[in-house]
Amino acid sequence: MMTLFLEKALRFFEPVGSFVLMVSRGFRFMFSRFRIGDTLIQMDRIGVGSIPIVFLASIFAGLDMALQFEVVMAPYGAKALLGKVVTTSIIRDMGPVLASLVMSARVTAGIASELGMMNSTQQIDALRVMGVDPLDRLVAPRLAAGLVMMPILSIVGDFLALLAGLGISVAVGHVPAPLFWSGVRDALTAQNLTNAFLKPLFFGFILTSIGCHYGMRTSGGAYEVGRSTTKAVVAAAVWILISNFLISKLLINIWGLSA
Amino acid sequence: MIRFEHVALGYADRPVVQDVDLEVPDGKTMVILGDSGSGKSTLLKGVLGILKPQAGQIEVNGSNVGDLEENELLAYRQRIGMVFQEGALFDSLTVGENIGFWLWEHTDWNDEKIEERIRTLLRFVGLESVIDKRPDELSGGMKRRVAIARSMAPQDPLVMLYDEPTTGLDPFTSRSICDLIRQVQSEFQVMSLVVTHDLHDAFRVGDLFSFIHDSRVILTGNREKIERSDDPFIRTFLST
Ligand SMILES: Nc1ncnc2c1ncn2[C@@H]1O[C@H](COP(=O)(O)OP(=O)(O)OP(=O)(O)O)[C@@H](O)[C@H]1O
Ligand SMILES: [Mg+2]
């Protein structure tokens, strides 16, 4: 009875254990033997390849946000605050979350299906037989690329969203551009900037590590590869949303409500 | 010499094969036959040290594979060529990069020296012209040839393992792969283990034959002994 329960518990936690193991060994390889060439290739595929979609999403988010806040704030005569409000919500939340969710569809799915296919065609066994640890050759460069590229993409995306917000505020809300900009400057507080940098860093890790986790555990044919890819994307999206909330809460606890 | 002594191999707690005793003398080729899922690939994983025996021991040239540490396994595998079912070529790399992969990873050879080795190996398997192609541009037979070349890259092999090298190929291509296997065998005097479920191919490449059925080795011997057997499983195998 007790052993049955233990066995069930172990089976339930086994994926967690193997995830932790994969990530910790992946990081160890990243620091002990950094594969610059493979990492650059992944940075190109993960990051550069995602530029159009991330930037497009950011621009439309900025446009929409300025539009909606203008509607809410105009009756209170609070248009002067538009710059600050738009900036705050973009760099603290909308920017990183939106960019990462868009990326998860591309990056997590790409990694999970590529590694899954390599696994099911025995390419990963072949690596092991040839004395190369797949965590070193495949996982570490992807983790590194995600950690570097996601903050860069997200921060440039934030900037584009702000420009789009400025455009709408000036054109539709008739807010003078300098007034909007001074709001933006007010919003660039230490807490907001920490959000803007820390969140995408963490989301970049979630995107790539979850893709690797599901990919490395795929066995079977095309059907299994498809299934684990879908699961990976869903898991990445859920963990991005959960950790977004937790990081927000953590940073608010650290800084208090001083904005 | 490869020697299996009362070996059980499997995944988690479930043994796939048990009580396996086999012996491949130096320079000989043993063919392992059995139906799908009987554990043929599992036996090869045992020889490679990917899977540790749950019981018994696997001895290759005097060293007990189950006892080797991770870094000793690396050295050990350098002398083993493994040709996977379907080839398992890295599809993000060219043919040349596949064959040179091991050398780039584990030696400090310069590019010219590696390229020379790649060309030598490709010439050996009769495919010099495909060096810059990607694996998905190759036919099934060409992939197996490239896989054989890749498995010999580290240095001249001591043991060659082939997992169903002819499955899914037409009779002509199968035959040429079998000839290639024989050629590797006579050129390097290696011990080989060939997994197959095709009897014609088996008799073409093998010196010794071993049948797996119901998770046990039911018969081992030369062609004559196999053909004289009156075991019902082997009779059905022979009559197909
Ligand atoms: N990684 C694994 N994890 C768990 N079970 C496995 C694994 N690989 C194989 N098995 C199981 O072990 C048994 C033997 O598999 P194996 O691949 O050795 O068979 P095989 O004789 O090579 O078959 P085939 O001719 O189809 O290649 C099968 O029942 C299979 O389900
Ligand atoms: Mg098999």
C-alpha cells in the first residue's frame, strides 16, 4: 500500500526530477565548455528568426494599449499621464509576456519537434555512442541562446511598442509628443526596468528548457513528436503566465508600491 | 572476442532478454535473428554499454563492459562501429560533416587531415561524390553506406555492430550492403554482430547464427547446424 503510493508519487515527480537534472547539467556544460559556434547558430534561429513576428506583435500591442488607455483616461482629464501609464504597462508586463508567448509558438515548438525527431530517428543515441553528451551539444546551446536573445528581443519590442503608443497618442489623443515622452521618462524606474529585463530572461529560459525537455523525452514516431510538441507549447505558455505573476509579486514585495 | 555470460538486459525492471550466452570469436561475424521486438537491438545496446546488464556480464576483448566508467566507455566505443537501424545520420549536417563529426569532436586534427580521412572513408564505401549532400538527399542504400563510413571514422574498428542494415532496401541494394559488410570484415579483421530478420542476408554475411525467441537465445551455430535444426520456430523462419 505504502510502496504503491510511493511508486505513484515517484512516477508523478519523475519528469520534474529529469527536468531539473537536464537543466542543471545543461548549465554546467554551458559554463565548463561553451560551444560558441553552436550557440551562435541557435541565437540566429531562435532570435533573429523571430524578429518579424515579435516586433509586429509589439507594435500592435503598443497601438492598442494607447488607444484603450486614452478612452479610459480622457474623461478624467488624465491624458498627461498617458505616456507614463502606457510605458509602465508595456515594460512591466505586456511587452515581455506577449513577446514570449509569440516566441513559444515558434521556438518551443521548433526545439521540441527537432529534438523529438532526432530522438525517434536514433540521432541522439548516435551522439551518445560517438561520445558526445546531447546535453552538451544540443541542450546547452539552446538554453544559452534563449537567455541571450529573449531579453534583447523583448526590450527592442518594448521600445517599438512605445513608439507605436506615442504615434497613437499624438494622432488620436492629441497628446503633445514632449508630454508623452516626459511620461515615458517618469516610468523608467528601477523597478520597471528590472521587470523589463528579468522577465524576458526568465521566459527565455522557460521557452528553451521546456522545448528541450519534451523533445529529449519523445520516443516513437511522427505521431509522438507531434503530441509532445503540442504539450511543450502549452506547458511553456502556462509557465510563462504563472511565472509572470510570481515575478511581479516578488518585485512588488521587494520595492513596495512605489511604482 | 565478444562473450555474453548469462546476460539479462532490459528496461526498468522488465528484462527483454535473459540468460543469453554467446561467443563471437575474433574476426568472425555473428548474425542475430529474431522477430520484431524480440530484443535484438537491445543486445547491441548492451555491447555498446548504453544499457547495463541486469545480470551476467558482457565481455569484449577481456574487458567487462558493465564495469566501465563513463570516460572508459568513451575510449572503448572508439573501437566500436555502430550502424543504426535507418542510419541515424545527423540531418542538420552534410554527409562529410557526419563522417568527420567524431574527428572534429575528439581530435585536434586540422581540417585538411579530417577531409582526407572523410574522402578515404567515402571512397571505401563507394560514394565519393556525395560529400556535400545532406542525408535527406540520399537514397536508403546510400544512407546505410554513409552510416557505415561514419561508424569507422574514429580509427580502424575492432568490433562492428549493424542493426538491420538491409531492412527496407531492394534486393540489389541489400546485396551490395552485405558485400560491403563482408569487405569491412575482411579488410579490418573485425568481429561483427549483425542484426537482421532476413535469412538470405544473414547467410550472405554471417559465419555464425543465433536465434532469439521468447526472450532467450534458442539456438546458436553455423549454417549447417541451423539448417539441421528441428526447432519449430527455426523451421518457420527457414521456410519463409
Ligand atoms: N527505450 C526503451 N524503453 C523501454 N522499452 C524499450 C525501449 N526500447 C525497446 N524497448 C522494448 O524492448 C523490447 C525489445 O526491443 P528491441 O528494440 O530490442 O527489439 P528488436 O528485436 O530490435 O525489434 P525490431 O526488429 O523491431 O527492431 C520491445 O518490447 C520494446 O518495446
Ligand atoms: Mg531493432
